[in-house]
Amino acid sequence: MSCHEAHGTWFCRNEDREVLVSEGQAGQLHYALFGIKGSEEWAAFKLKTRALRTADLKAYPELPDTAMGFIDPDQNCVVFVPESDLESPTQRPSLATNSDPLPPAASQHFALRTPNIQAMVRFYTEDLGFILSDVVKDDTGQLKACFVRGNEMHHTLALFGAPVSCFDHQSFETPGWHELKDWADHMGQLRVEIVWGVGRHGPGNDVFFMVRDPDGNLAEISSEIEMCDASRPVGEWKHEERTLNLWGKAIMRS
Ligand SMILES: [Fe+2]
């Protein structure tokens, strides 16, 4: 990614992916940004959320005037913008040039840890309209994780039950297995250790590996994620390592 600073925030960008870094407590979400495709879909989203209290977005001058923000039960700020109001790649400053030999890695999903998973999943599905793809439950039937989507991709957001509320990871989609290997080789050359994977998640069925940034946040390279049609029933998984990694070990958040 290429980086520039504005209004006290670092904007790190490459084609189809962007990460913002601002000063503050490590492991917390600055805000999450979703683009909504199509004017009819935007109007439907505004109608659905009309009774919700919107967040004050003055602290984020980079956002277009049409942006609508909401505060989730864990106090994370999630922002929605008509996709047509997002800057196109050519408008973006400091975009990496074609000399970058790495394969594409577009923003795919992100994940949060939460001590309030029931309230969080209710907020994201019932209030904001995300669709529940899969849930993970323990032997007593308690919800431990859930995966929600905004389009056909299996999850845009994953929620993991945990003792504290914090950011968990951001994931970047690379076109296939060979490109995932190229990213792993790149990490190896930089001596950035792969801390989890290569593996395959149960929910979403994506092949993945994860590294940590200097603050300890996980960053994931992912491929082959499941695409869901509207009639897909909600899947249910057992809370065990195999669910989070069909090939072996998992990072258990609780
Ligand atoms: Fe992930």
C-alpha cells in the first residue's frame, strides 16, 4: 500500500483496498466503511435505518456528505456511503504503481471480538439489514461466533464472542491459491511470520493465512470464499477448532 497523512489519519491504499491508521488505543476500530451499490439499494437502506440514531461524522472529513454512520452496541462506528460517492481509484492520491509485483488483494471482510454477541448480531442483522450466513454455537447452545453478509459473499463481517470488545482482523481477497502462495512467499521474504494457517475456514470455506501488524491486529489473505444465493439457509457449526480451521489448529477467541 502507499500511504499519505491527512487530518491526523494515515490513509494506506492500493487498488480495491484501504486501511486507515490513527493515533489511539491499539486494537480498536477507527471506523468501518461500507459502500452500497445502486440508488434503489441506497434508498432502501435509508428507509430501513430511518429510526436509528445516526453518528456524528464530523471527525472524519474525508467522508462524503452522503455518509451515514451508526454506533453499534460495542461503540464501534460503522459508516455507509453510496458506492458512486466513493473516490474512484484514479482520484486517489499516492496509489501504488504497476511496479508492485504482488497479486491483487481486495478488501473482503473484517472481524470484531465482542462480549455482547447477541446484541451485536441483532444490531447488524435486524437494524442494519445484514444477512446471517453461519453461526457457531457451543454444546449448551450459546452463540460463540457469527458471520453476516451484505451481498452474495459469505461474510462481510465476522463477530467472535470474547471477554473484551476489540478489532480482530481485516481480510484481503486474492484471486486464487497461487496468488495466496505468492503473498505467503512475500511475507517470508520480509520475515513477517505467518501466525495462523495456511488453513481453510469452515464457515465461508475460504483458504487463508494470517499475519500480525505491529499493534497485534491480525491481517488475513483469503481466497475461494463461498458465494451465497438468497435462498441459502443459515448454517450452524460446532464451537471447536475444526470449525475455524478444517485443516487443523485454530485461534479460539473464547
Ligand atoms: Fe477472516
